[in-house]
Amino acid sequence: MRRRTILAAFGTAAAGTTATIGTGAFTSVDADRSLSIAVADDDAALLTLGPVPSSPNAAYVRSDDGETLAVDIGGDDTADAPGVNADAVTRINNLFRITNRGTQPVTVTGEKGGDNPGAATFAVNYSTEHPHLPFWGPENATFHYLDPDRGQNATVGVGRTVFVSLEVDTRGLSPGDNVLRSVTIRAERER
């Protein structure tokens, strides 16, 4: 008799456990939660874009509306010179910086728009020994183009900053030709 009592107790416990746990399935859930997403200026966002303070070429970098980065190398009335030389290769070191203030490394590319986007090349220098070297500098500089057409990009680690340089090749262009009108800096989480 005692054996039957124990078996009955186990059976009751198993049924109670199944009823308590259930299947876990549900049809729908509506749950209101608070969410706050703020928009920040380029110099304070998760991906910070700004001039390189110690670079003499920071003069080419400004903020059009106080919020977004703009690079002006001639082409409008605010520039000291009307543009880069025709039939030449012009290199501008450390034009602007990209800082990753997020929580994971990102892959950065640059998508160029304009009349002659192939004439402009953006690249970053990865030299830890000489972070301000241009990408066409000495052999100890490690660089990557910010150009998906070349199959290259830059990886920016958490809390890290890279300096972006620019090369403009106007061979085959004429004075008055426009090279770039925009650059979209795209950062994606590394996979």
C-alpha cells in the first residue's frame, strides 16, 4: 500500500509541475517600454567626424550648419583658392578624423558622389608608430582605402580614432571641372 501511495504522490507532482510550467507558447504580447534616442552633432555622435586639430589641413574642414562635417577644397566663394591644380596629383594629409565612440568595432567605407568621383581617393593610416603619416608615406605606414570599389575599408576599434587623408588626381580633367559633391561615410558593425 505504501508503494502505491508513493507512486500516486509522484504522479501528482509530475502533473502539478506540467501545469505550472506549461508549454511557453503565446499568441501575442503588447508591452510598452521607454526608449530614448537622441541625434547628436557629428563631433559628439557615436561615430565622431571632425577635423584633426593638430593638422594644418583642418582649415579645409568646417561645419556647414553647426552639426555636420563639410570639407571644402575650393569650388565656392568661401575658399581661399578656387580648387586643386589641373593635370596634377594633390595630396592632403590628415584632412579629418573618424572616432568610434560606440561599443563594438566598425568597418568604415566612403561612398563618393560627384562629377568625377574616381579622381578622389580617401584613405586612413593605421601606423601606431606615426599616426599622422599620410597613406602614401613611408613603408612602415599601414593604410586602407575607404573605397568599396577597391574592395577596401577601414576598421575602427572601440574608442579608436583614424585620420583620413585625401588624394585628388586631376590628370585628364580641365579647370572648372567638379570632382566631388558629397561623401557618405558608412560604418557597420564588424561581423
